[in-house]
Amino acid sequence: MSGPRPRGTHRLTAGRGLLFGGDYNPEQWPEEVWAEDAALMRDAGVNLVTVGVFSWARLEPEPGARDFGWLDRVMDLMAGAGIAVDLATPTASPPPWLGHLRPETLPLDASGHRLWYGSRNQFCPSSPVYRERALGIVRDLAARYAGHPALALWHVGNEYGQVCHCDVSAQAFRDWLERRYGGLDALNAAWGTTFWSQRYSGWAEILPPRRAPYLVNPTQSLDWWRFCSDALLDHFRAERDVLRERTPDVPVTTNFMGLFKPVDAWRWAAEEDVVSNDCYPDPGDPLAPARTALVHDLMRGLAGGRPWLLMEQAAGAVNWRPHNLPKPPGQLRLESLQALARGADGLCYFQWRASRFGAERFHSAMVPHAGPDTRLHREVRAHGRELRGLGEVAGQPVPARVALVFGWENWWALEEPGRPSDRLRADEQALAYYLPLWERGVSVDVVPPDAELGGYALVVVPNLFLVADRDAAALTAYVRGGGVLVVGPFSGVVDPDGHVRAGRFPAPLRAALGASGEEWLPAAGEAGCRWRDGGGAFTARTWTELMTAEGAEPVAEFTGGDLAGRPAVLRHRAGGGTAWYVATLPEPAALAEVMARALADAGVRGEVAELPAGVEAVRRGEVLFLLNHGTATARVDPGGRCEDLLTGAVADGPVTLPPRAVAALRRRT
């Protein structure tokens, strides 16, 4: 993987230990509340707050005006309280006057409809007027607060993802395409414009994929995804460079949103000093613990294995789901410590004090509407205090011998309309293959398709519909060199232009897998399967493939219909390694069996010998974290005499974990 990697959190945690805090929006409150906020923060152990994310209209109340006085007082107050500030550039939400005076800065959707101010994110990423105004306020912020004792981190924008289809964006798209392809002949070849009479004879003819009578060109759409991510990244870089020029020693970040489709986080992370993420698990989702762990492992992967920051999480219920379930007592602590266990050095919330007005007035906060004398705020204070006892974890790695491959370009290409089935999704495939590893307490690094794989015993590829030749060759070499590879269905199908690879699939991985296919066969219902070694029957769903073994051993086969007796799961010895191919979507227990056999091939075991259902086990540095996400009390044997850093208790045998309990165990002799 080329390019620089994030430098980690060490400059933030040095002298502070683990970071704890949240978004602070003092502009929403009378100044007499600010002193109370500072006192409550000190009592709760808060040592980092994010300030100014949505303050552009307050900082620049009219074009060219500046009102920094209130922010000066907030920065000084935080410095006096010993609280570091993650100071945001407020460019995610331009003031109404900008959209009113210069409506061309407002985005257009794919149907050409203007998206107006009155919410947030109302900007065109390619607008030079927006860029000029945004960089103006950023320059002044950097000049004013360079050297301020509270300033510890810059937070550029917020949750990037805005897309615009206007004429300015169209020209920027053409410029991007010309840089990518060099000429129209190359573009026409890559886009396959002989199909449906789409050949372009001039750059001016090319448009974003706007609303059309029927399906748009999938390669045009794929390039549009690439462009939109790059256009936002270009703006991030512009703000970042202004900040670095004035404050070269202050790290810069922006907050990701986990598995968020519009932004290729692998490209973005290389441009940051610190990786940070916003994470809001759904209390009603039974898979939320594993889904969240996958996202945390992704953040650690984006950070190149270094620590990262959980920039936002909810203390209780959110306000943006149709039905917002609250978090039960202990859940905020459990979820926060889960992030810590998986590499986070900072645990922050949205937000410090609940808003009385605006669109997020029913979003939970560290200080709820009912005030500090509440169960929720007491939990916040207790959690902040206990984090001081876990300071030795800061900066420590999470060692993993298993890698899971996930790439944004593959995600974009896989989910274009006009494919055999819209029920095969990249993010859900990733979770399906990650889940049995999580259940066994096997640590996983999430890596891009072009990652260096030599340090891993097992590489899992849930889906790689789009694969470059060099990446397919690297996977093949990995297996021949002694690695164990697991590949999920509908992989190796198209090249980076989205063109289907001719011949039997998965063409570029055929030699490594020792098998090939001739038809993709979405299933009308469940498909019956059985293990060939007498392991019993199981069902699969949604997807099947007509496969032929070419040296691979069929481990499981379909049992009914036109595919009866044909391979469903194959295992192939290639060189010094082993490759598995799964030609369907097995039921969870069957996929867990595939992964168990692959783990055995790789000689990889979980952190503990036996892990009860619902209990998560992950090691960070010398500390083994056990987290009970289940509804029943569990007993886990860590395999030796251990001290719990959270309680000070020493156990020489199984540890008892009530529901939502956590143990942070360090081995003692």
C-alpha cells in the first residue's frame, strides 16, 4: 500500500493518557453555563473536547466579519481547566448568507434539484466560491489560535460525504477524467461506449451520472464514485495544508463514519495525522457488537496498526433512527471499552451537553436534559475515572495473524445496478465472514486489496468482484508461499474498469483456487448442501454458482435441483498453502465451519480456549479484554493467573462476567 500512513495518537496521549471527552458546543448556551461545564468536565475526567464544528455563522456572522471573542474565552477556559481542544474548521455547514448570496455554492442532486440551506452539508465540493470562503475562515482560525495552550488537534470539516451534480461539478469531473485517461480514446475504451451508442467525441459532452431514462454506464458511475471521493479529499487537503503551514506541530484529523460508502477511507487515511471515527451501534441490532468490532478493526487498519480516536459515540439514544432505543445501564461503558480494546486511544461522545433546540434536541449527551444529577451522567463520570487506571494500554498494538480484505472501489463496482442480484452486498459479506472470527476471539486486521500479506497466516476475502491483476497475482503468490486464503462468491469478476473478465470465473484467481465457474445462479429460495466428509447438511441462500473442480477438493456440495452434486465449497492445496472458495452464501453455522477449518489449516486460535456466546475476547498489548455482550452471566477461563486492571481483583481460574461487564486482564506470575 503506497503513500504515508497516519502517525498515530502519541502526541495527544503524551502527558494525558487515554483521551476522554466529546463534542462541546458552548455557542448554544449562555456564558454562565460554561464555568459549570468546565467544572463538570474536570469531575468526569474529561481531557479532550471538540469545539467549533458548526460555528461558521457565529464566527463569520456576515461576509468578511469575524467574531472570535466568544471562542477566545472558550479556549482560555479549557486551557485553565487543563482540557485539550480538538478545534474544528466549521466548513461542514456554511452560513445561510453564503447560500443566499451565492446559490451556486449549493449542491444539486442527480435530478438537478437544488439542496438549500436550513440543514447542514449544503455545499458543492467543487465550487471555487465555497473553497475560497472556507479557506478564508480556516486561515483566520489557524492564525488566531496557533500557539494557544489548549490547541491539541485540528478537526477538518465533519463527516465528509456531500455529492453535487451541478455544472461546476461536471467540469471538475471532466478535468479529473482527463487526468486519469489522458484522452477521449482511452476514456471511450475504458467506459465501453460502443454499448448503447454512448461514444463521446468531445469532453464537453461528458456529464455526471444524472437521472436518466434507464441504467447508466456502470464504468461512468464507478468513476463518478472515485471522483466524488477525490473531490472531497482535495478540499480536505486544502484545509489541512493551511493548518499545517501555521501550526506544523498540531496533528490534523477528520471523522470517518465506519463502513460509509461514499468516501474511500484507504485513500483518505494516508492524508491524516490521526484516524478518527464516529460510531453509533444500534441497540436493537443483535449483530451490533460484531459489526462494531469490524469497524474498529477497520479504523486500526486505516491507521496502519497505530492507535486511533473514537471521535463520536452516543451516551444513550440517538434521534435519527425511526425508533430510537436507549442504551441500558452499563452499555456506554461496554461499547467504549470495546473501542479501547481494539486500538482506540480516545473515547469521545456526541455531545457534552444535550441541545435544547435544533434537529438533535432528542440526541443523548454526557450531560442530559435532566442535568448532572442523573444515572447517565453518573455513569459518564465513573467511566472517565476508571480510564485513568488503564493508561498503560495507550499506544499499545492489537496483534493479529488474520487479515480481512475490504476495498471501496470493489464496493462501488459490486453494487452497481444491472447485476445478477442486488442481494449480494460488500459490507454484509464482510460482516458474515468476520462474525465467526469474532465469535472465536480471533483478532483481525482489515486491509486494502493491495496490502502486503506476508505477515498473516490467514487472509479472508469475503468478496473481490473488482480485482486488479497485480492484486490477484499477490493473492496467488501468498497462497503458493504458504498462506491460507478464503475467498467468497462473485469474486474475480471484473477488472478496474468494471469490464467482465472473459473466460471461466474467477479468472485471475483460478490457479490459486483450483476451480472455475461458468454461471452465476441467484437462488429463488434456500439451496440444500451437505458436507462430503459426513459433517451433515446445511442450507445456503440467495446465491449459487455452477463450479468445476480443477485440482481442488469439493468439501461441500449442493444436494438439490440442477446443481445437485456440484461443488458448493472447495479446498485447494497450491504450492505451500491452501485456498478455499465458497460458491454460495451458507447459513451462519456452515460458514463458521468453513472458517474453523481454514483457521485450523492456518494454525490460528482464539485468545481463549473456550469463549461463551456473546463474549468478546481481544488482546491489546499485554492486556486481555473480555466483554460480555450477552444477556446471561458468563464464565471465561483466561488460562492463567490474572489481575483485572478495572477492579484490582486477582483471579487464578475462570472469570465471572455479568451482562455488560468487562474485564481487562494482565497476566501475573
